[in-house]
Amino acid sequence: LNYSQKLKEKFQYHPKIRRIAQHRHLPKSIFCQIKEQRLMREARRRKELNRRKHSKPGSVPVVSERRKHIVAVVK
């Protein structure tokens, strides 16, 4: 481990070593969960767009993604 660490330090400015070092490796379970969450979010967005497209204009309000997660506003 020490040897490989020293090699990384020695050649840190080499383009290929830099490319490898900048990669952030995630555990497979976390990577798959992120992928699944993204798919679910896209499906929700697509369904919302379809609902808006096939309903009476103005009946389905456009709510931004940020506003959807706000529970209450404290004054």
C-alpha cells in the first residue's frame, strides 16, 4: 500500500494517473441505489408531463422540483 501510494505521489501529474486518481469509486450497492432513484425521478417527471399534456390547460399546476420538497414555510 505504501509503495503504490508513493507511486501515485511520484506520477500524480501524468495524465493517465491523474485520470485514474480522480475517479471516485462507490460501492456497487450505493451506485445501484443512485441509479434506481434517478430512474424513479425520471419516471415521475415523465408522468407529470404526460398528465399536464393530456389535461385541460391550467388544471395541473406547474410546481418546480425545489418547491415540491418544501413541507411548510415558517414566518
